[in-house]
Amino acid sequence: MAALDAVLDRLSSSLPRKVDQHSDLVQVKRYQADVVYTMKVRPESQGTADELREFYAADPRAAEAMNKDLMKQTYCTTPPNIFLKAGVAISWEVFDEKGLVWRIRLASEDCP
């Protein structure tokens, strides 16, 4: 885990970093055997965060499936993510000004 912590420390030194048009990666940390990526929705994208929060409230299973698919597209590629190959799970936490919007976790067994 020391090597993983060193990689995460290097990554953390370059934060915040733009993720997409709505959010920034603000923190990367290890919690036990999980790498946790924390993203913050930009204030100008608050409407998008509100829509996601409503989607989760209305249909949590569909919202989780959508976000899990997004994670699979990102991490279950050839070659697979080095963290997943090492048995480390990856979690995404997305926050806005109101608090947690959503959280999802991907482990190696989630990748085909």
C-alpha cells in the first residue's frame, strides 16, 4: 500500500483538476483498500447537480446503474486500471454546495 499512497500523493499535488464541463477533482485519498476520488460540482452547474440528486431520489437503482456504467467505461478498459488489477476498489464521491450528490464504488469483479 505504500506504493499506492505514493502515487496518490503525487496525484493529489496536482489538484484541483478539471474532470468535465461540470466538475473538478478536488481530492484523491485511500481509505483502507479503496481509492476515493472526490469531485466538486462547479457553482454554475448547480442545476445539473440538482437534477442528479432528484434522479437518485426518484429511482436510486437506475441512477446507480447509470453511474456504474460510466465508471466501467472509464476504468474497465484494455488495459484495465492498475488499481483494479491490484485488487483496490475505486469510489467516486460527487459533492456540490448542498452536500453529497452521489457516491458509487467499482471493484475488479464489476469489470467483465
